[in-house]
Amino acid sequence: MRDQKERVYSIERLTRNEFEYALELNLITQEQYDNYLQELNELTSYIYEKYKDDPSFYPDDWDQINNYYEKIVALDFVRGYIKEGLEDSWLIEM
């Protein structure tokens, strides 16, 4: 099993790329893109800083990450195969 920070990085990378794709195709505005990235950066910065020396996450943090994940897969512009990739990454390793 990958360590949790690596898992968050994978989810971050997929999500960031999907936001860039949506912006390029004008599926979202620049303002929406900036807001999505800000939220993503806040979450990942928090995780990376809090767990820089600890490989396991606390339940409250899992809840925060899960809530973000649920929000992302509910967005209309996120492509199906990205949702599946996020879901596979999320569920296989939980």
C-alpha cells in the first residue's frame, strides 16, 4: 500500500489536471478554476504539513479528505474516467 501522502499527491495531480482541462475547454471560468485550486491547495498543504513525519492519518482528516473527494466526483465537468480513477485510488487503498 502506498503511503497516505503519496495517495493524496495522486488525487491532487488527477484533480489539478482535470481543472486545467476544464479551463482550457471553457467548461469552467478562470474564477472557478482559481477557487477550485485554492481549495485543493489548502487541503493538500494542510495534509503535507501535518503528516510530514507521520505516515498514518487521523479519522477527522480522513473525513475532510473524503468530503473533498465527494465534492470533486459530483462536479459535472469531471470526466467519467477521471472519476473512476479517483474512486479506484480512493476505495482500493482505504
